[in-house]
Amino acid sequence: MTWLTLRQFRLSALAVAALLVALAAVLLAVGRPVVPATDPGLSTDDSTYYYLGMVALHVFPAIIGAFWGAPLISREVENGTHRLVWNQGVTRTRWMLAKTGLPALAAVVATGLLSLLVTWWASPVDAIATENGPAALPIEPMIFGARGVVPMAYAVFAFTLGVAASALLRRTVPAMAVTLVLFTVFQVTALNLVRPELLPAEQQLRQFSPHDTTLYFTGGDAPLELLAPVPEQSWVLGQQTLDRAGNPAAVPAWFLDCLFPGGLGNPTPPPADHREKQEACYGRLADEGYQQRVTHQPNSRFWSLQWTETALYLALAGLLTWFALHWTRRIS
């Protein structure tokens, strides 16, 4: 059984190995980017390679799921070879474990090597990344999914998702399409709803000041929002204005009139005492108890979030494996 699995899987494994070797050769040939700390910035070519590496690690698990997982059972059913295999004294559970074990291990190794390669190449940029450049912090959503160990968990999850779709639909092309769609939907959902809640977020209360508060005009019933400076080295999840009681509140209507007594459309230059009047407006805002709550995940939690999210995806992969085993027993 193991020999047959190796024989059937060898072309897929060789194709991925060749892809990894080619990618490694390209990155070694161009060399790692040199980013001076005194004037951080990326050249056009380095920026292209940086973002292509990030995209590759987001797309690679989906390819694993669609091209390795989705055909696993459906191809046997479509060709009718499952009847021969399951009547040779091999139980369906043993057959399933043999068929999925090797590709799953190969998916982990291949994705791990790709993650290691991309992380090595991008490490000079990641080392000096800030909120404003030359690249996003490692804990920021798009970078986070292309670093560390989570890409390997994504690959295992995508593979088992493909196997489950294969067992359920028993048709290769529909199973591949469903795998790609569901994996993409789950990734977007996890990014926006799950990851921010994996660990309790930190909160900071900030006082408003004319020196560092950003005015954001939205229009509608609440035309003005205030944004406080974000904590350094953090993934900011949101900001909220609070009143004296600590409840979410809109910026009071008088504040806009206080800052711009002539209205936003007034083209006349500001008076000489404009700065003093601004100070008075912000002082009154503080006296009335308004402050800003900034919710964030510090960059120091990168590895804690990595391991937590990895455990979540591996648990989901285990459930999908159980489902695929259960559904395979129903195939006649």
C-alpha cells in the first residue's frame, strides 16, 4: 500500500520539489535586499520579490489542497479503482491513512521549506519594519500568514479540506473548485474575525491633543472621528472614542464648530490666534472626559499568535480527516 502511494504521488512531489528549487535559485541569484536603517526603503525589484514571496505563501496551501487533496478519493471513484483496492483485504481506514499520510507530510515539508526560504530572504526588511515602512510588521495580517509556522498549518488544513471535499463530492473538478472557494473564504473569515480574538487584545487610553490627533471626516450623522496615535510595533485592531463614563460616544457637535468657527468651506485664512483656540477646544474636550481607546496586539505576541493559530488549524484538519474517513465508509 505504501509503495503504491509513493508511485502515485511521485510526479506531484517532483513537480513541487522542482518549483522550490527554481524559487530558491532565483532568490539566491538576486540576493537578499540591503536596507540601510538610516534611509529605509526598497528598490522596485526588491519590492516585487518581497510581495511575490508573500503571495506565494498565501497561494501555495490552496494549491496543495486543490491538486493534492481534492483528487485523492474522487479520482479513484471516477476510475472505479476503489472497488479493486477495497476488496484486496485492505480496510478503508488503512487505505485512507496510507493515502493521506504521505501527502500531508510532504505538504508540511514543502510549505515549511518555502516559508523558511521566503523568511530568510525577507529578514533584512522584517528586521526594520515599522507601521509606516519599509514594510508591514510581522504581526500585520498579510505578513503574519507568510511567516513562521502557520503556513504549514494552512497547508495541512487545505489538504484535508480537499480530501473531505473529494470524499463528499466524488468528482475531481467540483472538489477542486469547492476546496479553493472554501479555503479562501475561511482564510478571509479567520483573518478578520478569528485571529484578533485568539489572544486577549491590549487596550490603551489616549488623551486628545492638537499635536498628534488626526481628524477623519466621514459625513453623515457623525461627520467627524478622531484618531489617536497608535502604539509602536503593534497591529491596531480599532479605535473608539469614549465619554466620561467610559461608554462609546460620538465626537460632540460643538467640537467641530470650535475648531472651524467659519465652517469647513470657509476659504479665509485662520486667525493669528488659531493655535491657541485649537488648544482651548482640545482642553474643553479633555475637561468633558472624552478620550480614545486604542485596541491592539503588540508585535511581541507574534510567536504566541503563531502557535495558537497553528493549533487551531491543526484541530480543524483533524476534524476534516475524521469526516473524510467517515464519509469514505459510505462509498459503495
